[in-house]
Amino acid sequence: MVFRISFYYSARRQRKVYYTRALPVVGTAALTALEKMGCSDPGTNMLINGATGGFGMILLQLHKQKDDHVTAVTSSNGIEFVKKWGADTVIDYSKEEVLTRKETYDIVIDLSGKMGYANAKQIMKPQSLFLNPTPQPIKIPTSLIMNLLRSKKHVIILASPSTKYTGELLNAVAKGLDIAIYKVFPFTAFKEDYHYAEQGGYTGKVVIEQQ
């Protein structure tokens, strides 16, 4: 079960600690993605594949403040969360294949790492962006070269915690940013945490408890 961070732990200090640890990485990644998108026109049609992990959770809420139309792809268990976080349209991947829909998008973000650019091109508009936060190493330099020759761009997202976005993240928190913590691993189980996070299928953020 996922609990809102506001009552996940009974002690106020613990709540703040887990909130702080969950935010920097996914918050920076989400703001980096927004920066890569550039200034979108009102009504930009966006699809987020794998929208209920930590990255998608923040990205959806940040898009509440924009006029983009956001479609979130998630499991049945994640539907209520993506709606709460700001998705305009929800696709349950267990019941519908997003690649067979007739809808096309200005921006496709593959947070699950399972769609890939080659497949995403089927649902991308002629002038569009595919954002990839989990690229194969070879894709990092080759995408830059290939983007010179194509209108459906493959954009790599590389992000690490930084003070660059601190002000924006604090502002989002002040406006009621919601962070759901799905599971907490002790620091000694960091390998298990990594493998668990790689499997996906959960809603919210998986974090490591530092000693």
C-alpha cells in the first residue's frame, strides 16, 4: 500500500527526512525533462509511458501548471494516482496497447524504458520529441547526430542531483507537491533496492534509509 508522505511516518522529523531524500533525484530529473522540452505551445499533446514511478509522479504534478494535455500510461493500480497528480487522459496498459491507438503526440516520454524510440515513432507527430531517461550508452552520441537528419527527435535525459533547480523544487513543495513513498530499504540492502526499482510496477518512490 502507498501512503502520502504526510502520514507515512508518525514522527514529524522522520517524515521530513524521507521527503527530502525522495525529492532531489526525481525532482531534478523531472525539471531536466521540462527543460529539454523547451517552451511548448498551449495544447501540446504529451504521453508519459510509465507514469507512476517517482519521475512520473513529479512530472505530472509540474505539468498541472501548464496547458499541455497529458496522457499517462499506467497499470490498473496506478489509475487513481495519475488522475490525482494531473493526468488528463489515462491508459491502462493491461487493457489497451498504446501503440495501436490512432492518437499521435508532440512529446513522448518513456519512463518505463520498455517502449523505445523505434516503437514510439508510430505515435509521434511529424515534428515531435521522444525523451529517453534510460538510454543505452551508444545512443547518447548517436542520437545527437541522427537528430540533425530527422524531425522526430530522440532526446536523451541525463540528470543528477543539483542545486540548479532547488528554488523550483521548493516552490513546488510549497504549492503542495505530493510524494508517495512505496517502499523503504535499509542502507545495507542497497543492492536489493536497486534491483527492486529496476523491476518497476510500483506506484511512487522507492528510497534507501541512510544510517
